[in-house]
Amino acid sequence: MTTPRWEARADLLVVGTGVAGLTAALRARELGLRVLVVTKAAGEDGNTRWAQGGVAVVLPGEHDEGDTVDAHVRDTLVAGAGLCDEAAVEAIIAGGPAAVARLRERGAVFDAAPTGGLARTREGGHSAFRVVHAGGDATGAEVERALLAAASDGRVPVLEQHVAVDAVRTPLGQVCGLLVLDGNGVPGVLSAPAVLLASGGLGQLYQATSNPEVATGDGLALALRAGALAADVEFVQFHPTVLYTGRGARGRCPLVTEAVRGEGAVLVDATGARVMRGVHPLEDLAPRDVVAAAITRHMAGAPGGVDDHVFLDATGISDFARRFPTVHAACLAAGVDPAGEPIPVAPAAHFACGGVVSAVDGRTGVTGLYAAGEVARTGLHGANRLASNSLLEGLVVGTRAAEAVAADLALGVLAKPSASAAVELPTAPVADRDSLQRVMSRYAAIGRDAEGLAVVGSVLDLSTVDRKLDGRQLVEDAALTVAARALIAAAAEREESRGCHVRTDFTERDDARWQRSQVVRLNPSGQPVLADPVVARGVA
Ligand code: SIN
């Protein structure tokens, strides 16, 4: 039994300082709630700041001729390859204009068009120019800056370098706080009737990712241990173009935003042949899953054997350095001048389309537990997220989650923090991170088959030991272990190819059997298992 060595209270605990978490915290504060934001790193270390392309939104009076919210909904559904929840898509996309207006009121500055209004670009899967951006290709950084500034003005405290280990629950299973370790590994309890997970994704499951080091699936693991369900976890989106910096790249690789293709760049191979020609009617602006899979196939079939990258020819973009300063700087640092030569690129893990099953107001099936942003599975993304829909989702669902917490508090349906159960640091299976990343990259990335997924399972079996989660690295490694197990369970079962889930042994999409989501829960021994179809039907 661990006795917490420190304790603090709030009405709402928000885990994560990305767009969803900070938006929720600010809205909760406006509603008069005492909010505490917790992050295992520094406030600005989340995934949001790395987002480049922008926010997909159809603003009133500022859109391409004929573009509508309905068209944005349609593009999202097409990209999602038959697995989106249509009602969730409509609700979130329709909430976009108000969410962007609120963000601008909070101080975010978007790039202006020379003709007035906001500049708009286009990305894969979008039928119109509707992606608003900031700092050229630094949209996430601007959103993060504005929200952190508003949080410090708005007296929203941020507890940095504190990792959330587990939910504290009442004997009835309601969430009423968090068990947290401080930077020195000292445990403590944060008590609150509501906890919002906004902890981002799980790109660190793979050796190469566009995600920062913090993206280790902690929120997904915490939610599963608290009794929540997860869905669509087999759909991890690979971004088609991260900067290729040499064989065996590890960790966060610089993104080359899809907006570069939106503004005319094309994918070519070492011989100069177009990669996307004849693959999809939208060619280089096909949805992201299509482009990433086509590049992977192209590399595998390269003359003379397997290639590990292709090229993005952006030499036709005359003002590249001004329009894409972040990408330009990353290219120059890698010795590539995008004005004069094609940029070497390859796909890398980018975004978890699935996650904790949540409504569009962040409510999960567990009283007191809410989720928003990449950690959540609202049904917006289906089997493949439409580009630049994620900042949008964070803004809309973050706001609604705060409002849902306020409503639930007013209704008196949440637990009283004092009713908390005994608190103990959990013990959980922890795999060796290097082995996990190696086999996930080899067998559970783009192009999976039954045999390879079974190899992942065997390697995890061999490299996993039960450990008490008494440090940040152990919390992260345990989360990666649960996330990997959940992903391979769902990926092995789904005997078809759809969206980001590409099976080399089941190459076709099979709507008759598989136009449904799979739901994962933890069994009593802490292993992720697929929930039975009755539970899954309630979600899908
Ligand atoms: C990009 O700019 O290509 C990434 C944006 C996104 O993931 O939505």
C-alpha cells in the first residue's frame, strides 16, 4: 500500500497541454471551475506544437466557391473509409467555425490572404482550399503559444513534470482523481470529481514518427485500466512525408507538411517517375492512407530492390522559404535545399485514429472520466483521419468536454473526491521499448499479415515483465505495451485492408464483414482483449 506523500484538489484535472487540454481548461475556467492541468513534461512539450498544415474549417464568407460544411463532412467520411460515426463528424465539423473564432479571440493569429480574410491551403482528401494556417507551416506552434498565454493570463495552473500513473476510483468505479508521480518519482494524489484525458497519441510505438517523445499512449492505457473502452486502435495513420535523414532514423522525424503537395509539389522516385500517377484520381492529394501505402509499395518495388525513401519535388514552389519556413529550416539542417532539389521523404507513424471511446462532448463510459483530442475516439476519423481535422477536433471537443463536466457537476452525478478508494501504485506488464518499437515497425506498420502480427505478440511475451510503475519511463513503457497489445489484437482480427490498416494477406476492403469498429477492453489480468460484438455494436 502506497501512502501518497502529497495531495491537491480541483473540480477538473486535465492531463495534457495540447490543443484539446488547454481549450478545455480555459473553457472550464470561464465556467467557474477550479482547474488543474497536469503534464509529464513542460507545458509546451506536447504534440500540438508540431502540427504544421493547419485547421480544416469552412468559415462563413471565406471559402472556395461552392465549398460548404457539408462538403467538408463528405470529405471526412470518404477519407474515413466507411468507419466514421456520421453524427460525430457532422457535430464536430459544424462546430469548427465557432471554435476557430474563439481561438482567434484568445489571441491566435492566422496567416492573412493578400486579398483579405484568412489564407487557405489544401491537403490530401480535401475537395477545396479550406485549411487555415499560421506562421506559414507553424500552425500548431501558434495555437500552442496562444493557448498557453491565455492559460497563464486566465489563471489556469499547469503542474509540469508530473506523470499521471492511474485514475483514482471509488469503490463503485467512478473516477475521482489521479495518482501522480512528481519529477523525483514521489507519489501523490490529485483529487477531483472529473478527469479529462487530453494526453495525445502513441507515435512512439514505432521507431520513426512525426510525434515527440511524450507520445507514448499513456492516456489510452490509463483509461483502459480505469475500465474505459477503446476502439479503432488498429488504425494508426502514417504521414506520407517526413524528412528522410538516412537509414535507420529513430524518434521524432521532421514533418514535411502535406500542404507542400497542396501547393503543387509532387512525389517522385529516384528515376523522376511520379509515384501517385494512376494510383488515385486526386494523385498527390489523395487521402493520406492512400498516399502512404502507395509510397510504401513503390519503395518495395523499386528497381534493384527495396528503397527506403522517395522524393518530394517542390522546386516549382517559388517562395518555399517564406511559405514553409519550418520545413525549409529542417531541410537546410539536413543539407537539402528544397528550392533546387527534391526533398527525400518517407512515411512515418503520425496519428492514432482510434483511442478511448468518447462522445463528442468527451464523456467516456466511466463516470468522471472524459477524453478529448488524439487520445479519444469520437468517431470523427474512422479508419483514416482527414488532414488537419485534428486541431479542429481538439478545439471543438475540448470546449464541449469542459461544458459536459460543468453540467455533470451541476447535476451532482460525479463522485465526491473524499469517497476515493485506497490508492496504490499499480503493477503492470512492461515490455522492452527497443524490442517493441522494432517489431511494431517491422510487422505492424503499413503492410501487416497474420504471421508478422503473431511475431509481435511473441516478442512482447518474451520481453515483458511485471513492474511496479514507480517512475515516468515505466509508466510510458507500460502504456506502450498495452497500446501495442491492443493494436495487434485488433489488427490480427481485422482480416481486410481499410484506411490505415493495410493487410498484405487480406488486400481487399470487406464491407460485408468489416464495416464496423472493434472495441478493446482490459481483461481482469490486465491484457487488452476484443470486446464481444454486443458491446462493439453499442459503440460503432
Ligand atoms: C500536415 O501538415 O501534413 C499534417 C497535418 C495533419 O496531420 O493534419
